[in-house]
Amino acid sequence: MGDTADSDLSAGETHGAADEDADPVLCPVCSTPYDSVSLHDRGLLVNLLDNERYRRVCFEPVERDGRPHVRFFHHTHEQVGADD
Ligand SMILES: [Zn+2]
């Protein structure tokens, strides 16, 4: 057979610029779905003791334009569950 290994890479794949800012589906820290994500380049205060919407926030250090940032993954009570 004259079959060439023809991997069809161009089949409907959107091939935009490499997007490092693309948010992951799951939190990279605890592998749990999250409600929102935010990026910070300086310190800030987080107090979730009495937060009705979010149960916890995970922090992931990242680099943007050569500068250190921290990415916050906000988890709601439903996403985290009661026993975590
Ligand atoms: Zn998390």
C-alpha cells in the first residue's frame, strides 16, 4: 500500500498565538474546578473566614513579561465540598 502516514493536524484546529495566559480547566494547585481566576503582581490581603461565596483560594506563582505574579484560583463552597 502506498499509504503515507498522514496525520491530519490541520483539521479544524484553531491555531492562535501560543497563549500562556489561557486559564486551565482545573486549579493547578488542588485539581479542583474553580469559579474565577485573577492575576496579581503585588501583595494583597485575602480573608475568606466569613466569605459566603468562596471557600478557599489557591495561589500559583507565575511569570508575566519577566515579572513575578501570583494567580489566584477562587473556589466556591460547592466546588470544594464540605469535607475539605
Ligand atoms: Zn485550588
